[in-house]
Amino acid sequence: MQAHIVIKRKGNVELCGVISYGISSNVYILRDGKSALMVDSGYGPPYSNMLESLKKLNIKVDEIEKILLTHRHRDHINAVKQIFEENRDIKIYVHRGDAEVVQKKLKLDRDKLIKISNGGKIELKNITVKAIYTPGHTVGSLSYIWEDVLFSGDLVFANGMYGRTDLPTGNITRLVESLEKINKMNFRELLPGHGEIILRDAKMHVKAALRNARLKVKRKQIEVN
Ligand SMILES: [Zn+2]
């Protein structure tokens, strides 16, 4: 099940969300007129239906020009296949650390994938999104920032929760470093890969996650000693 919402409008620019209550990730869409970019695609059938979601949000699939992936996991990327059946012109953005796995999982032609690294900018009319390299959940995890909004993928969630680090290439120490990095940045809204979205005081949630993740590192060190 998903909720389809308009998170905010600013001039001609609209930020929409497909908020998931199941296996599929949340999906966010930034549009400026008839151009749109998507942050993660969700799982796709049978867990979500992005073509239906786009219809509900009044966005045509051929208006999607770019999909910015936060990381390699299927719940965030698999629906690219469904979307590609309707529009093959979309460019997919991913960090090089997760690029090969993404390419294999989606059976993508290499020229569809654009590798993006820390500080890289993705532009679409009046929208500029910046990539921030935030490994820890996976080695190629990216967050994206647009104005006051942080799209955090599975790095950090609402209420002090943070992403798993027990899956391949996960690393709790690097996750803590990534949380420290975004904790120094300016944003007010947190749009995570799963669960509740935060529209104010987002840094409080990041700080809580940082405290929790640091505690986990400490406990791990005690176990080792
Ligand atoms: Zn994940």
C-alpha cells in the first residue's frame, strides 16, 4: 500500500512523494513543468506499481527524465524495469560503488547508467540536486540534497533509526561517518527511503540516529575486547 502526496510546491516546482507501507521503498518526484526526476523507483510489481502511482500524481511517464538511485537494493531500484517498458530515454544515476550491481540487477545497457560521486550536481530546468556520498548501508550509498530537503535513502530514517549494516558491503563505522557528514549540513526536511517523512527539525532525527549508531559501535568494540 502507498500514499500519494504533494509534499510542497514552490513556483513551478512541485515535490511529490509515494510513501510506502510495505516492502517497496518510498519514492520522491521533483518536477518542473513537464520535466521530472525521481529519487529511487521503489520495488515495482508485485509490491508497488509506479505507472499507477505516476497516474495518481498526474505525471506522465515520458516526463520522467532522470532517476536518481540512492543505492543498489531491489526495494529501491527494481521498478526501473517497469518504468523502462514505457520510457527508455531515462538516465539512471548511481554511485560507482553500487553501479555494477545495479546494472546487473536491472539488466541495463551501460550507456543508461551515469556514475555520480560526492558533490555531483544533477540539473533539470530550475531544479539542482546535489549528490552526497554517504556509505555505510552499502558501499555506494548516496544521499541527495535539494534546497532544504535531504533524500537519505537507507542511511537514516525518522526517530533516530538508521539503515542496516549487516548486508553485503554494509559497515557501521562508515555509516557513523556518513551521519556525521550530513549532521554538518543544512537542511530542514528529511525524506527517507522508508517510513515517515519529516517536514521540520530534521536534524534532531539525524542527531538521534548518530547517537544510536555510535552506541552500537561502542558495544561492538566492547564485544571485541
Ligand atoms: Zn537498502
